Amino acid sequence: MDSVFFTQFLMISQIETIIFIALLFVLFSVMNKLQKKGLSFSVRMLTSTVLGLALGILIQLVSGFNSDPTSITFVVETTKWYTLFGNGFIYLIRMLVIPLIMVSIVHVIINMQDGANIGDLVKHTLAITIIMVSISVVVGLGIGITFNLGGGANQVTEGTREISTVSSVVDTLLGLIPSNPVVSMYNTNIIAVVIFAAFFGVGAKRMSKKHMDIVKPFFDLKNALHKIIMSVAMSIIRWMPFAVIALLANTIASRGLASILEVGRFIVAIYVGVIIIFLIQIIALMIFGLSPKEYIKKAMPVMVLAFTSRSSVGCLPLTIETLSTKLGVNNGTASFVAGFGTTAGMQGCAGLFPALLLVHVANLEGIPLDFNFIATSIIVVVLGSFGIAGIPGTATMAASVALSGTGLAHLFSSISPILAIDPIVDMGRTLLNVTGAMTNALIVDKKLGQLDIEMYKDMSLTNVISSDE
């Protein structure tokens, strides 16, 4: 099967490709049977994670744990087909992001009781976001110094990657203002969409006090659209366990073990950071009187999707649904804070990760890790965390902002080995982004006095998705 039809068009030219595609369908059949047996959504998510991991390792085993899996034909073909099911699911989820945000924000505002203060929501969201991302940066710097990242390594003077263009803080903030709402939607500029939807909702709410007879059809339409978009979201989300198998297997199979071991210390450091910051998030919830047991169990499906999809934006519909229907967060707070968190103040991609990179580069160059360096790093990384898009591949931009802001832009090539294994570290980073957004939403809603504590404690809601299947 060496013809162009098989090798380039169909991309099935090896017997191994056929076997691994067939094996994927066998695992899909297993997941389908578990679903029909009524196994809980959380259990199916964990099962799919284990199956995806095992499948990825099996592909690596058959390839002989080659240091460059992309040079092996059957691996390239297999992972290409796996993207149809894994990335295809992410595309469907991302399809819902803009309409979900638009409809949810407007829906909440027009149904808001008189006297509710949108300003308080914005103020608390900004305050909590800045505090939490600052903590993640401090933790990242501390872990980087403890692990002595970059210490003793050979300096890299050449690299194939170039530094990304970095905008000033003013330009970044201006870019969040929706000068053209259609362009903002096209570029998935979540904050801009939230701002536009908020103005739209406030305008509709204000007119309802004077011309309710005229705007009532709009109110009815928005309420109906909200029901419909949530139904569509749930229809797609229930396929998530199937997609997780393909997503995780694809990530493991396409990265060689040699490239992973080369920067093993950095990988260990970032996952230690993920664990520490996650524990800090849990402690923050406990400080505000929220038990971590209910949170972890109900949020587990979101965490699994974040870990395997590596897309904060792709997780957004499930994040909002989990916050509002399982954890008792007001739908407006869930939509606003979670949406905001996919672009600004991401504790993994834009907090922990660039902090570790700065220590790595500083040690490579023998730059003293003194008070000035640490203080500058915290300020630069926190400010740079506003405007980093929550989609796979943000590592280059996050690194660019951090290195440029600290005057180390000329050393960008030295992080090429780390960027080469980005999918491995990105799984943990994205998990932290999403749990950070959920934690922030819970804290903000608790401070606003809107959190439904009874719903938060109700463990019967843990598998609400499976009950609709």
C-alpha cells in the first residue's frame, strides 16, 4: 500500500495503523457498554483516562520507544486518525463557547433581581484572580529555585523557535475591549465577548423597566435560547469519555520518551507545582467554608477533560455547567468568572509555567536570583497573565511575555527543549487553569452571597450528566 492514495490521502498504509485504529474502536465499544450499564460519568471518565494512557504507551512500545515517533509512518497515520475523534470533540465543544457565553451572560442579566450589582461581580473577580495568579507565580519561582532548574545544564545558543511578538500592557488591555464584537467572536476573545454581552444585557434590562411590552419577545427568546444551548452542550459533553481515550493516546504516542527524559526535572517540577497550587485552591475553598470533598468529586470530569484536551476554552461549557448545576454557583457568576479565566489570570499557563521558565533561563545564564529579579518576575508574569488565550499552544506566548518583560528575550532559544515536550507539561497546566477558574468562581459567588450551599453539598448531583442519558 505504497500508492499516494493510501499514504497521503487515506493515511492507512501500514498494518499497524489498521490494528491501532481497530483497537481504538474496540475501546469505544467498551465505553459504550459501560455507558449502557449506567456507570457514573465520573467513573467512565477515569476509566477512559486509564485506557487512553495504556493505548498511548502500547503504541510507543510497538514503535520501539523511538526518540522521534513522528518519523515512524504508522505512528503518524494512527495519531492522525485519532485526532478525528479527539480534536473533533474539542471542535464541537469550542463551537459552543461563543453562543454559550453570549446567551448565558445576557440571560442572567435580564433575569437579575433589581438591586443586583454587576460592579461587585467584576471587582471581586479581578481581586480574586490577581491574588490567586500571584500566588501561583510565587510558588513557581520557589519550586524553580528549589529544583535548581537550568542549573548545571548546557546553554543552548541556537534554536529553531523564535520569540513571539509581545504587546505592551496598554495594547493588551485595549485588545480586550470589543471594538468589533464580530471579530472578537471570531478570535475567541472571551473577555471582549463577555464585555459586549454585559452591555447588551444591561441595555435590555434597562429598557424592560420602561418598555417591557416591546422587549418582552427578546426576553422570551433569550430564555428559550438558554435552554436550547444548554441542551446542545449536554448532548455533546456525554461523548467526552470516548474523546478522552483518543486525546490522551495521541499525546502519549506522539512524544518520544527520550525527549521527555531530556527535560525530566522540569516536568517533575511543574507537576509538583500543579499539586501544590491545587492544594492551595482547596485551602482557599476551606477558608470560605466550602468542603473540598464535594468539590473534587463533582469537578472530576472537568479536570479529566482539561488534562486530556489541553484547552481551557474547550472545557468552558462543561466548566460552566458543572459550576451552575452541581456546585450551586449562580449562572451569571459561573459564565463571567469561568469565561474571564480562559483569557486572564490562568494559574497554570500564565502563572506557574512562565515563573519556572524564568528560573530555568536565569540559572542557565548565571543570572543572580536576587530580590530584584524575583520582584520583577512576579510583576511581569502577573501583568502578562492578562490576555493569554486559553487554547493549546499558549506556551510560546507565555514564555515570550515573561522573558521579554524581564529583559531575557534574547535567550528564548534556550527553552527550545522544554517547548519541544509542551504537550506533556500542558496537560498539567491546563488542569490548573480550569480548577483555578472554578475555585475563583466559587469564592466570588460565596463573597457575593449567591452560592447555593444546599446544591453544593448535594452529592446526588455528582452524576447529573449520566442521569440525562
